[in-house]
Amino acid sequence: RRRTRAGGLDSEPRVSSRGKVARCAHPRATGSRGHTHATLSCATMGRRTGIIPGEACPLTGFPLDYSYKDVSEVKGFLVEPPFAGVAKGSDRRSLPKGSELNACGVKLSNNSLTSLDGLPAFLEAVLDDPMELRWIDLSFNALTRIDPVLLNYPKLSCIYLHGNRIDSLKEIDKLGEMEHLAKVTLHGNPVEEIKNYRMYVPVAIHSLRSLDFIGITKVDRDKMMTWEKERKAARDRWLATH
């Protein structure tokens, strides 16, 4: 799998820039120059991004794209304009008609971030309402842990973390508190190589509908629940004898 300027991974779903004005903005819906402002229906957004359809999402512009900025600290984005999207305080004439917010998603992929220190201040500076954050792309950075700061944004339904350096399943447990989280990517991290990784992650995050761009079916969920029961039983037997 390779990195791409517009899509992150060559296996990530492609999305047409044509569509209707909707209540959620697709994080990858940029035109050939990264400045299109068409939108898709909320249901389509949900299928393709993990944003939960049917929720009361305010009408908004497209996610702010700060990818490929060669930035190593979040505060570094404060001096960089986004490649696409309309940052807070910028000219709003290109936003969809009737937009309540400038954006509800942020793309920080393909940089050199080692932590998310400064994320709250950055989001406060570029988003009309940071608490409406629904989607964040942190892929292809140098993150070794999942920062609990993400829990400050309870409406997050899609988090991209692929292509980082996360190596512990315990880091994934942190995301279990996010009851609206529907889509997560972690492939390309060392943690992906741990035995039963694909079982562990959806068990830890009960709301998950998609892992690494692969949907989780009811059959998958049943298998995962069986695996979790067996794992707990084995642990209880071990504790009883030690």
C-alpha cells in the first residue's frame, strides 16, 4: 500500500466530488486541486467515512486538510493554511449555502507528529465548534500511543491512525470509551502484527462498524464475542490456580 497526496492509501474508497448538500462533509471529497465544495448525503457519508448517518449533524463545509505540511508538532499547523477547506476566521463564501459550521473534520496525515500535544488549542483556532469534531485523520505520522485527548471530542465517529508506530493493544482500550466511534484504521502499525488483533479491537470498541476499511458484520461480531468469552474463561482458570 502506498501513500497518496489525496487519498492517504491507494486502497481507501474513492468518492465522487458530485453530490447533494448534506449534513455531514466527506473528509476526502476534494477536487483535482483540492478545493471542491460539493457534498454527499449523510447516509453516503456514513457508509464511506464512518460518520454515523442519521445523527443531528450541522450543515458544514469539508474537512480542513493539513496533510503533507512536514509538521512535527500540532502547534505548527497554526501558521499553515489548509490545502482545502475553510478555516475559522477565513473567507466563508466558498462554504455550502446555509452552513452552520466551517468544518467538522480535520486531516493531519502524512506529517511527523509524535504526539497530540496542543491539539485542543489548534482545533479551537481552526474550527467554529471543536466539540462538533466528527472525523480526524492522523495517518502516516510517528505516533506511538493513542492520546486520551481524543476522548475530549465525544462526537468523533471516525479516526484514521494507520501508518503510525502504535505497538500495544492496551492503547486501543482507550478508545473503548467513545460510544459513537464507528470507524478506525490501525493497519501499518506494529500492533497489527499481534495475534488476534482483529478480534481484540472490535471487542475493545463496541461501537465499531469498520476496522481498517473492512466492515464488521454480525457474523464477525458473534465470533468476536465467542473469542472474548473463551479468553475471559481462560484467564479466570489461570487466576484460580495461581
